[in-house]
Amino acid sequence: MKELLTYIVQNLVDHPDQVSVTECPGAGETVYEVRVAEGDMGKVIGRQGRIVKEIRILMKAVAQRKGKKVSVDIVD
């Protein structure tokens, strides 16, 4: 799952080498923290948060098929 998220985000940004995805397992769900370069933040979030919303929907769908719960956070 972490690899899928990394692949998606790296293909959206101008500086794919600066993409960092951290997996933080919790009690009920796993939280993925995504860090990108300063100028790429807008490309990952998108207008009115549309792109990040779609990324979250996609990741939740993949996790649901595996019987897990995940959430995606974009971190400064």
C-alpha cells in the first residue's frame, strides 16, 4: 500500500525524489503521512482539495479489499 501511494504521488509532482511516505500503524487504522517539496504541495492537494480527496478514496478502496483501514495525511 505504501508503494502504491508513493507511486501515485511521485507521478503528480515536479520533484519525485523529494516525496516521502511514512507509515504510522495505529490501533484501528494505518495513517500514511505524505511529505513533498514546498512547491509541489498544491499539485498533490489540487483545486479545492480534489486530487487529495481522490487519492484518499483510492487508498481506502484498496485497503477495504484487504480488510484494513487507512487514512492519508499531507504533512508540511
